[in-house]
Amino acid sequence: MNKEATPKDVALFMKTELDKKKCLYQEDIVFDIERKFGSQFVCISKNGTQGIDSKLLLEFRKITPNVVWERGERCWRLRERNDEPRSRMQD
């Protein structure tokens, strides 16, 4: 566990994982983030599922302008040609 990691450090980790996998499932990455960086970067959402801290999500958004959140799949993926121009990650 890296106790000195910042939200930006973790966001860069998420981006690297997305670049490798092309699709980043929240359920999987939350586990990886907690294991590697600590529980301060994860939270429990309103519906009782594990989620990602809002400060971390903000940093992730800043460094990934071409990423789309797939609500039904609960994953992030790279923007495709047929995506709406204004579509962006949504929580």
C-alpha cells in the first residue's frame, strides 16, 4: 500500500490500466486501487456498491478527455467515432 500517493498518482495508474485493457471495469479497478493505494481512494456509493473517491475521479477526468463512462457496463472506455460529441464520463 502506498500511503503517500495522491489522487493524481492513482488517476495515472487508472489511465495506464485503461490504456492496457481498453476497458476499465469499476468493480475491478476499485479492488486494485484499494489494494495498491489504500482505502482513502474508494468509497461506498449511495446504492451500496464500492466506488471511487470524487477527488480521484476529478483527476481521472482531467487526464482522460477521450474516455467515456458506460453506465450499464459500469466501465470506462476510449471514445469511439459514433459517441456523441459531448458524451463524457457520468457518475
